[in-house]
Amino acid sequence: MTQRIHCAILALATAATLGAAPDAQAQAKGDWLLKLGANKITPHVNSGEMSAPAKPGIKGDVGPDTKPVLTIGYMLSDQLSAEVLLGVPYEHKLYGAGSVEGIGQIGTSEVLPPTAFLHYRLFGPAATVRPYLGLGYSYVYFQKETGSAQMTSMMNPGGPPSTYTLDSKHTLCLALGVSAKLSERLFADLMLVKSKLKTSAHFNSGQQLPIKIDPTAISLALGYRF
């Protein structure tokens, strides 16, 4: 991931150097911002153990996913903006870990995490490149949780198919980003977001699994101000 971030920053800086108009105003008070891009969410999992009745040491892991993302923002001042990040649901694969690490994929879940941000931009509206810091609030909504045959063999061998649900949660997040003017109206935007997220899986066979997901998200978008 570090290599991807460095490449994205280099691409953003190159685009700004080639396409920006250094004396043009951008992202000033009263502007609306519209950004469209791609966002990758990578969980950093610290799993608890499955509750009884279950084999000792059963843990879980969660894979990454990338989806298109739309951001709508408004410049409250020359430095401060309010932005809402929207998109389609992410589909994350769940894997066995701990004493069942070799079992493979045990399920999937769709996740919809709409997020509202307040961003503070450095430098003035005429700057070609503007780093920013942000604080965000997100409601992480889990839906369409689906178990696999491996989950049933692990949780309820010989019984009916295993199903599960995940608790939806509220969470705060921190953002670090940079935007670069490409023209009078167009700009490129790179943002890194870090969240703390703890949830629990509840299985139809009675067990529970607490799990810290703590995702990192990185997005690269093309923006338009109007």
C-alpha cells in the first residue's frame, strides 16, 4: 500500500505541475465541490476468539475491496469545507484465522459506510496544491451477510447451513489528503482515511465472534468546483 500511495502522490503532483493555473482561484468560500473516483478499503484485523460451543482458537479475518465513490462538498470558508462521501456497497470476504486459518473463505458481507467530513485546507485558494486534514463521522452498515459451506463445516458440521449477522456501528475517522488544480474548475484529489471499528458476528448456531476491523481507506478522485 505504501508504494501505491507514493505513486499516487507523484501522479497528482505531476498533473498539478502540467495542468494548473497558478493564479486561478480554486476551492474558495461558497464553492460547491463534486468528486468522482475510486476508494480502496483495507481492514487491519485484530480478531477475538469464537465463543462456545466452538473449537478453541477460532478467529476471523477480512479482505479488502475497491469501489467507485462520489463526494459532494461545500466550502464554508476559504479553508474549511463540509463534505459527504457516498458510494455503492463494498463486498468484503471473510476468512478463517487462528486455529482454522487454512479453511479459506467462510463468508461475505456487504458494507455501506457513508461518511461526513470537515476538512481544513492549508494555503490559500490560489495555491496550486493544497494539503488538508479532516475529521469524519461514519455509520458502517453491514448487510447481506452470507456464509459458505466452509462456515457450516466449521460452525455446525452435519447441521443446517450456518448464517450470521454483523453489528452495524458508528465511528469517527481521521483524514489526510491533498488536492491539486488541473484547470480553472478541475482538480485532482488524493485522500487517506483511518478509522477505528469494532463489531461482533452473531451466528445462528449460537456463537459470537468479536472482531476489530480498523480499516484504512485510500481514494483517488477527479473533482469539479462550481
